[in-house]
Amino acid sequence: NGEKMQRNCRVAILFSIVVWIVGFVCASKPAAAKETEVLKITVGKPTLLDPLQYQNSASVSASRPGVVAAFYPWKHLHRTSTDGEVTWGPPTDSPAVLAGGSAAATLRDGGVLKFLTTDSSFKGEAEFRTSPIEGEYKDGWFTLHSTFAWFNDDFTTYKIAPVQVYMPDAVTTKQTHIAMTTWPVFSEKMIQLPNGDLLVSMQGVFKGDSKSRTIICVSSDRGHKWSYYATVAYDPKDPNPDLPGQYLGYCEPTIAMMSNGQMICVMRTQYAHPPAEYKPMAVCWSDDQGKTWTKPVATEPHLMNISPTLATLDNGVVACQYGRPGFHVVFSLDNGHTWQDRISFSHQIEPALTGQFDLIKVGPNNLVAIGNADDGVKVWPISVDRVTVSPARVALTGRVVDERGRPIA
């Protein structure tokens, strides 16, 4: 019996040791690495449109069937592509009054709406600041001296008509004592709501404003008449006084509808552009189709610093083109709260490069950017794919550059 008890005890001790070893090994085994998403961004071969090296008025539009038009209005011309921006047709005459402006809408029932601006009769910024507001104003309605063009789907024909905007709170005379002098004017791409209404972002000042205001107007007749819809952002005081730069208010807005049903707006906040004194662009969101908006916050990381253009892809990626200094496109996987990837077409600074260019979605997950490189105005096709990878097998490629685009070892 004694030997049997000793044998049982040895078995129990051995079993306990085995269990302890197995438990130790299991506890020590690292947890499986979680997979993560990265973006595969492919930039295609660019097409040179024009050798002009300093401009801020080229723009792109796209129709419902997928025809893309690239406008370079200093020559009153545009070219179209029907094969995914691989090849472009010959230059075609554009409306005679076309002088820039990227505000455009791809209409679901066919056609493309594009904002046109006429050459002002006042030449030079100093004279423009003190000149009368051009257009007519009566009982809250502004009849613009600018117009809209309604193109067909292949951009071969168009009709032009004057535009009216109802904004009774807007100023009717130039506010020469502040940086932004005029009533709100059209800015960037338009959104078409499920009910067919069009929303467009605008920049300018209302009566009593001391800084620039970003607002939205709505149209229920395909863009012929517009009325005030909501204020996106206005703050007479600099929300980030700790950041260097000259606070302008909120201007040059761009809006987009995201895959989660939210709207997003990105805006310029910097006035002048002295070296190394830029304020970052701001971003805010709306959950009720643009009627109310969150308080604007600085983009993360800080995007410097003007003329943003948003585009949202079918895979949920949000893209934003911006510039000065340089010409860049950034991408977000979290609806614009952070911007994790960037591609750059130029790192030149003003006055060599304005940084005011354009971007548009042209397929489920494709984009076209237009702007300047060192040798002139180009269009670039871009494709963006979401790829799931293991962190242990992420390959990093690229180069590190300083603020002037020079490689850093």
C-alpha cells in the first residue's frame, strides 16, 4: 500500500508539472497579429494639356456615363476622355465666359452643371477690393454677373443661363475693411441629395461679419435658382491663436457626402502666405444633410493650407486635394478625422505654384487630378484600393523629403 501511495503521488506531481508547462507555453505564445488595412494608390501616366506653368483655373468635371472633361479656360478649351483617362481627345471650344471656377455637379438625370465666371471689369486685386459688387440685388435676390453652363453627357453641347441666389443676410456692398470683402460666392463641387436637390458650398460675408463665413445654398430646379440653406462655419475669433499665421475665417470650402451618410466640409483658414506661417485647413461634419455642423477642428495631421477639393470613393476612402506649398492629394480611412496617406505632384512654393487646383471622382475607386507640374498643366489618373495585410509583411516604399521637396538621407 505504501508503494502504491508513493507511485500515485509521483504521477500526480508529474501531471501537475505537465499541466504547468503546457499552461506556461500557452500563456507565453504571442497572440496572433491582427491584420490591418492599407491603401494601394496607383498614379497613372499624366497627360500634358498646356505648357502654361502658373495658373489657378484649370478644372475637371465628369458625367454620369463616365466621360471626363479637363478645362483650361485661359484658352477657352477643354478635352475629354472616355477610356479611364488613358487618352484624351482633341481640344474643343468651351463657353466664351469660362474663366476658372471648379464648382460643378454630375446630374443623376443626365448632364453636367458647371459654374462659369466672367472676366471682371476691374483689373487687379486692389481695384477689385474697392469696386462695386457686380450683378444685381433686389429684395434679397442676387442676380449674378456670372453664369452656369449645362453640358450634355459627352460635353459636346451646352446651354448658358444667368443664376439667381436668395441670401437676404448677405452684404450688398464691398466690405473693404476686412480680408473677405464680398457676399458669398460659389466654391468647389456640388452634392445632389436623394430628392434631387443640389447643395453647393459658398464663401463670403454676411452683414456684420468680420471674418469669412462658409455657407451652403440649395437649388430645387437643377441650379437655376439658389437659396440660403445653412451656415457651416463662422468664428470672428481665431480658434487656434497658438498656431502661426494670419486668420482669415472659413473660406474656400469643399463638401462631399461620405459612405456612412455623413457630409464632410474642409475649409481654408489662412489669409496671407508668408513663409512658414501657415494655418492648417479645418474640417467639420454634418449628420443631417448639411443643416447643422460640428465645430470645425484643425485637420490631423495639419494640411497646409489652401483650396481643398474633396472626393469620396465607393470603397469608403475620402480624398482631398490641396496646395500651397506644393500640390498634393491625401487620403482618409476614417471619414476625414485623420489623413494617413499622401501623394505629391509638386513641392514648389508661391509664386512659382499657386496650389489652387482640382480633383474629381471618375469611377468607383478612381480619381483625376488636374494642376501644375514643373513643365505645365497636366491631368493625372489615380486609382485607390483598400488592401488587408499582416503588420509583419507591410512593405514601405517612397522617399523622405524636407519642406522644399529635397530628399533627406
